[in-house]
Amino acid sequence: MLIPVILGASTLTGFILYKKLKKYKKEKIKSNDDTNNFNYIQKVDSSLNNFVGNGKIVLNKLTNIIDSIPYVVFKRIHSLTGTIFIGGFLIFHYINNSLAKDPKTLNKFTKKMHKFPLLPLIEIFGIYLPLTIHIIIGLILLKTSKINYNLKYETNYRFILQRITAYIILFTLLFHLRTVRFNEYLPKFIRDALNIPAKRDLTFEKVNIWFKPPLRPIGLIIYKLFTLSVAYHLSNGLWTASITWGLAKTYEKQKKLRDLSNIIFLFLSLWGMLIIHFYSQDYKNHKELYNQNDEDLDNSD
Ligand code: HEM
């Protein structure tokens, strides 16, 4: 009788001890986990702090560098990017787009141009970089410059128009780039809905759809506004640049160059409108364009 009692009592004591030990182990693992988690959180926290700290140092250094550049240098960079780079590109762009008079020749020429191996470098360093710099400095000037609303003086409203056209170009240019330059990256449902070709080389077609029903009213408003704004912004910009660079120091010279700038405005506006007219041609006359495949474009002369 004693043996079963002792065996029973020791089994019970063993069971109670086992349960206690298990509970103790569980608690210990949990507290270790908490410590590990705590260390992990601390590690993430400190690396985040380091990252933010380093970021702040780089930003401070950049701000110091930008602050140390004299205002006049900014103005010169803004002027150079606007005249030589964007202005120069614009003239080339207009000559290229004038080929739209004959859509087949235009497509053939642009396809050849797209194959030029240095094109990506030219696009990045000759167009996108200067454009981005011009826009960033331009936005700072838009925010900081004081406008004189006394419209009795021609220079005041020219100054205001330069700023209004800057805003218009900014938005219409984004539209132009998204729908015409980067058309192949538009979501498929948008391309299908608006009939936008998925290929970059179909230059005539991708512009033409904006001047044909049902998109014609939108296309005409956006592109005419864009063309007239660019014509004004560049022609007046060439005039202010001539002052920036000290080419027109006397009032007489400034007046003469202002007249020249008005002539350039008229010329660029008419040229732009002619290009829109070329792109508005009825494509039924150029039905073969839509059946044109890569080989046709390569082999045709
Ligand atoms: C087709 C595109 C563009 C061309 C060809 C162009 C060209 C020019 C030129 C030549 C100037 C005169 C620089 C000088 O006075 O020395 C100028 C001024 C200016 N541009 Fe542009 N630009 C273009 C787009 C833009 C855009 C998108 C903005 C938007 C931020 C902008 C903002 C400005 C501003 C604010 C001025 C006046 C600067 C001042 O009078 O102090 N431009 N631009």
C-alpha cells in the first residue's frame, strides 16, 4: 500500500515540477524574445537615425553649395539653357515637324533618327537636363520675383506674359511629352480608348489623332495654346537675354531688339500654326501609312 502512495505522490510532484519548469522556460524564452526584439527595434531605429542624419548633412551641404552660387550665375545658367539648348532644340524640332507636309517622309526620317546610337545621350544632356535646370530655376524666379501690375508700361506686361506663358508651357509640355514622346508607356486602356499608337516611330499618326474627331477640340486648344506660348516665351526671352548678356545697353538698342523679338514671335507663331495644319491632314489620303510596317519604313526611299 505504501509503495503505490509513494509512487503516486512522486508522480504528482514530478508532474507539478515539470509544469512549473515548462512555464518558467516559456517565460524565459518570451523575455529573451522581447530583449531580441528590443535590440532589433533599436538597431532599425539607430540606422534610420543615421540615414536621416546623413541625409540632413548632404542636404545642408547641397543648400550651402547652392547658396554660395551668386544670383547672377543662376540667371546666366537660366538664360543659356533657355536660349541655346531649349531654343536651339525648338528650331530643330520645328524643321523636323515641318516634314509632316508629307507624312510618309516624316515617319521615314524620324524612324532613321530614332536609330541614331547617340540619340539617348543627346536627349538627356542636350534636352532633358537643360530643360529641367531651366524649369527649376524658372520656378524659383516665379516664386521670388515681384510683379509690377502697372500696365501703362510695355515692359511690365511683357514681364507678366513671360511668367503666364511659363506656366502654360509647363502644363502643355507635360501633356505633349506624355501623349506623344512617351506614348508607348501609356496604360493600354488609355491608348485603346484614345486610339494612340503604341509605337514611337508612328510620328504622324500619334499627333494626327489629336487633330481629328473626337479629340480635335482638345488637341486644337492645347496645341495652339502651347505653340503661341512657346513663340511668345522664346521671342521675348531672346530679348531679355540680350539685356542679360549686355548686348542691348542703350534704350534705342533695346527698342530695336524688342521690335525684332516681335517679328520672331510672329514668325514662330505662323510656323507653329502651319505645322498644326500639316498634322491635321485627312489621313484617309494616307491610308497606306496605317498598313505601314517596319520593313516598309526601312525599305521605302
Ligand atoms: C519651350 C520651352 C522654353 C523655352 C524655349 C524657354 C526659353 C526662355 C528664355 C530664352 C528665357 C529668357 C532668359 C533671359 O532673360 O536671359 C526664359 C525666361 C524664363 N523662363 Fe523659360 N523657356 C521655356 C520653358 C519654360 C518653362 C516650362 C518655365 C517654367 C518654369 C520657364 C520659366 C521661365 C521664367 C520664369 C523666365 C523669366 C526669367 C526672368 O525674367 O527673370 N520657361 N525662358
